[in-house]
Amino acid sequence: MRAGNYYGVGLLLITLTVLGLATFPASAAVPYPIITDLGTLGGNWSMAHGINDSGQVVGHSDTASGDRRAFLWQSGGMSDLGTFGGNDSMAHGINDSGQVVGHSDTTSGYRHAFFWQSGLMSDLGTLGGNSSWAYGINDSGQVVGESDTASGDRHTFLWEAGQGMSDLGTLGNWSWACGINNSGQVVGETDTASGDGHAFFWEAGQGMSDLGTLDGDNSMAHSINDSGQVVGHSDTTDYDIMHAFLWEAGQGMSDLGTLDGDNSMAYSINDSGQVVGESDTAEGSTHAFIWRDGVMTDLNDLIPAGSGWELTSASAINNAGYIVGEGYIGGEYHAFLIPEPSTLLLLGSGLVGLIRLRRKKSVS
């Protein structure tokens, strides 16, 4: 019985030490004990743009030859997704089925939106113009982005299997979509009658609506979760200043603030309402942030001291709380993956429960 007790206590201490939780109460900001460098496709830099709930990551990286290629990172390795015969491609979104969207150069020199699945890259076409770009995909496989039209304007599109690409229109002359949730609600940016660019919200049967600004001229929506919460950035009353925002139906647009600098941008929100992006600091640097429970925190304050990383931007957060983005490491600019602190707390609590169960069985 005593040996079992000692084993449980020892395992608990080892577990909490490894997770970085041993000296932190549950209410404290817990540092991320592990930062995963996603590497490159043979070049010097990489950028992550999306992550699904399985932890698969997409983005783009330079290659040894200097081309830019869309990548899929999973199980510790980065794969080149190829192109439509041109030199460059970029991956922007991935759903929980591992379907990837982005854009690729073609042999004609134009760029076309792509849908990638199980090693096959498919061309989504255009709205009658030369080029298109895909930025978001939901779990039903609906894809959003932007495309040139036959008239030369650029419009938001919604692509669905079996139906192709549909024009979602504008509130002026141009629009482009950045995100779509599992209800098919779409967000992005459109010009208005005044000529300013405003964040929009589009829903089937309702059309496109203007989300407004933080009392400035322009705004842009980047991401929408399954509750319909929207994040992005907006000009403020100071012409040169833009701030990250959270928009909610019935409440409008809220300013998320900054890391004591001038500007901030929010790029992603998960279903728990946790937001990630980038912000200027008081020292003039640009740092990745996480916003939760009304507080914006610099991700660099949550990673181990001496890690060698400077995290400059967080581009996406999944529903498990895992975050991807970019930062400097060893003189190069690389994509990173880190777990969200509360995820580690839950994991630590679960391990404590398992250890207590083991001790109980040993005593009995």
C-alpha cells in the first residue's frame, strides 16, 4: 500500500513538472512548456495559416529552389501540396476531414483557387475572370474566397461540391471572404457606397450586411465561429490606428485593445470564444497574442524563458486550444504550433484523476 502511494505521488510530480504546472496555481497564466517548430520545405521561412481539430496544420513555405509552396503538416512532418503547374501555391484553410483550400499558380500565369484532398489538387475555377483565391472551408466542404469576374471586378465566392462557384455579391464594387462557419455564415470585407472597406457578414437568405467599424473608416473580418462571433480589425477614431475587434449579434463591435502598442489585428476565434492575432507592443515590436475572458496576453510571456523564439503572429486557434502562427527562431522565420494553457490544465487535472484512481486501487 505504501509503495503504491509513493508511486502515485512521484508520478504526479513528474507529470506536473513535465507539463510545467508544478509551481502554478490554476488561476495563473501557465507558460507553454512545448513549442513545435514546424520547419520548412527546404528554405529559410514558413508561415502557418490554419489548423483543424485533429492538429493538422496548413500554410506555405519557401523551398530550396526559392519557390513558395502550400504545405500540410501532420505527425511531425511537412508535405508539399504541389501546384497547378506554376511555381507557387499557398494553403489557407483546412477542415476536420483534412480537406485543404488555397490558391496556386497555373501554367498560364494566373492564380486559381484549389481544393486538395488525399493527394489530389482540384481547380475550383473562377467567376468568369482570370484568377481566384480560396481562404476558408467548413466541415461540410463549403469553400469561400475571392475571384475576378468577367467585368474585371473582384467578388466573394461560395463554392459547393456539385454546384460550383456562386457570386455572393458586394455592398459596392468589390468583396472578398476570409472565413465560413459550419452554419454556412460567411465573413470578409467589402467596399461600401462611401468607398471605404467594411467587414461584412453574409448568410443564406439574408444576404450581405455591414458590420461597421470602431468609429474609423475601414474594417475587415477574418474569422467566424459556430456561435456566429466574428473577429477582425478596424480603424479607430485615430486615422493611423487599427484595433482587433470582436463582433457579436445584438452587441455590435467591441475593441479588444492592444499589447500596450498602437495597432492590433485578430485573425481567428474558436468555439470557446478564444481569439488569437498580433499586436504592437509598447517597445514597438509586433507580437502574437491570445485574448480570452476579456484579457489580451502576449504569447511570448507564456513560453519558456530562453526558448529562442520571438512569436510575432498567431494566425489560427482550434477548438482544442492549439495555436499556430509564425515567429523568429535561430535567425529564421518559422511556423510554430503550441497548446493553449487551459488545455494543459485540463490534461493535468485528468492525469491527477487517473493517478488518484490508481492509488485507490492500490490501497484496496
